[in-house]
Amino acid sequence: MPHESIKNVGFVSTRFAGTDGVSLETAKWAEVLDRNRFDCFYFAGELDRKKSYSLLSELAHFEHPEIVAVQQQLFGVTRRNPDLSATIQKLKDKLKEDLYKFKRKFHLDLIIPENALTIPMNIPLGLAITEFIAETGMPTIAHHHDFYWERDRFLINAAQDYLDKSFPCDLPSMRHVVINSLASKQLSRRIGISNTIIPNVYDFANGPLPEDEQPCKLRAIVGLQPKDVFILQPTRVVPRKWIERSIEIVRNLQLDNPALIISHSSGDEGNDYFERITEYAQNMGVNLVLIDHMIGADNTVNHKSYSIADVYRCADLVTYPSGYEGFGNAFLETIYYRRPIVVNRYSIFIADIEPRGFDVISIEGFATRKAIQKIQRVLSDTEYRLKMVNQNYELAEKYFSFEVLEQKLTHLIDTFEH
């Protein structure tokens, strides 16, 4: 049941569209809120939600030309000119007007900024949200996925005053949520902000459809024969995903038709890394197949041919060799669809996931002969594989379910005074 004075919830971000982690996790929060009889609305610069409960503010997008021009002048340098400061204030004011429209249109009682007060992809938006909260006293749950200090590209900047003010801000009507224990400690130590840890989750209480009802259709489309191994890299093509390790794993498995299927695009970090791994895969004799143009979070909404579920259904093995992750959405997806996974032991995995006892093929920076042998056993021994993936599903249902989110999120909402 909703808090008696809070019913209408507004999610705010740069983008709610496609298969990025923030968009996916927001959809899960909305689903949990919906089943607790809250009504959810959306504000962003790109939206694939229905217009009847959304407000599009094009300036909110990190790819809006005016925002791109501002951001380029703020990072990688240490001084900014007065004209840029004036431009930022004007953009902030326009965005703040749109936030007020959003509040009025949907009679909002609570807002949930999704990473918009966390990673500075759109400085004017963060400033606008901060002033909006300060002026309205609006109950706010700031959902933080990854902080600027976790990204090298934001460390040299001419925006430290803005970062200190808004990334994140901390006002009396705010509650803060982080997705892992290391971020929680950093937020407390750096800024003195108390916070709640709510990990990424999945709806483990409602498992996927039986596979005999949803056969794999992608295998032939990507050029694989029925007996070829479908190895999935379910991430964006960005350097911290360490896709070179996946290419090496595929090569070392010595398959008849070595192919690595990548489900997401490069996103907001350019094409240099994509060109790098394409060349690396060619040198290694591994066929790299990008299918991001075919994949939507939900194929009915995005008019794409296949959903994320369709991709996992086809996978014989998932590779997840990231050097860094805020939590690990793809890890939970893999467990949900009962697939074996190769995981590089990134810091959050070591701190928050590994202690739960998941049975995975773990590597540390590179795949050893022992890791390759375990993969080969997983691929060839059905009984061993089924025991592994079923045990992992049970653990995830206990620790990373919608019910865990529901308990923590509804409790936070209850902390707002009447």
C-alpha cells in the first residue's frame, strides 16, 4: 500500500530508452511501485515510455547538441570562461521550468532522479534538479548507479563547483540509494551522506518462459549451425568491459565456428574501442557479431526484432570479463535465464556477489587453462551445467529479487513525514 500522502512518482533522467542499465533498473523499480499501487511517470531527453505518462524534455538528453557543447568545455580542462557559466545557468533554468511542468502535469508527490545526480553526463540537468528539490521540498529518492569519481574522464574538469553542489546534492527532503557497498562507503566518506544499499534485482519469483515454448531464432541469423556454440557478451562495447578477454576465451576454446555475439552498442563513449576489438577479433580468428540493432528491452515497445530474453535463450555461455561494474545487471540476467557465466572478479563482484556462493567460472584479468577446462566441462556436461545454473538461480532469488527491492523501497518511502 502506498504511503498515504505519496501516490504519484516521477522518474527523472537523461534517457529512459533501450537496454542501458539505468533504463532497465528503472523499469524494475516502476514495476515494484506499480504493484504497490503507486502511479509512475517519466521525465527525460529520450523516452520509450508511453506519452500519456511521460514528459519529454529534449535538453535533458546528454546527446543534445547544446549539452554536448557545454560538456566538452567542462571536462579535460581546469578553467571555464564566464560565457560558459552563463550558458549553463540558462540551460539549467530551461530544464527547471520543464521539471515544474512535469510536477504540475502529473501532480507528483515524489521524484526519483535516476543517476542524473550521480554521473555528470548533463551538468545543467543536475543543477536544475538540485534547485527544483531545494525550491519545492519535494520528497526525493536519488538512485545512484555510478559516481563521477569512478570514471577517469571526469577527474580533470572545470566544473568542480557544480559537482560539489549537485553530484550528488543532499537536501532535507532527500533519501539516497546506492547499488553496492563500496559506493555506499565512498558516498559516506567523501561527502558525509548517509544512504541505503539496494542492489540491482530481477524478478526471480517469476521465472522466464519454458524454453520449449520460446525456441532460439537468432542462432541461424548470426550464422551459427545447430551444433555451434553461441557465446554471448551481453554488454555495451566500452573499454571497461574488457571484451578482449572474451575474444581470447572464444579462441582458446578451439571451436569449429568461433563466434562472439555482442548484444549492445558502444553507446556514449565513441567508436575507437569498437574498432580496436574488431581488429583484435580478426587477428584472433574469432567472428565478432554485433546484434544491438535487433535487440530492444521489450520488442513490443522498441519495434526491434528480438528482446533481451530471446538473446539469453540462445546462449550456451555468457562472458562477463568487465574490469569494473557498478553492480552487474548482466550477471543477474544470466542467472535468471539459467546460463553459465564467465566473470572477471571485479571489485563489486568480490564485495557483494561472490560471498553469496554463486558457482561461476571466475577469472582474474585473464582466462587460465583451468578456467578454459571448466568452461569446456560446462559446455559438454549437461548434468553439471544444470546443477550449477539451478543453484545460482536459488541464491539470486534469495538475495537479488523484486521482493528485496520492495521491502527496502517501500520502507524508504515510509520515512517521509506525513
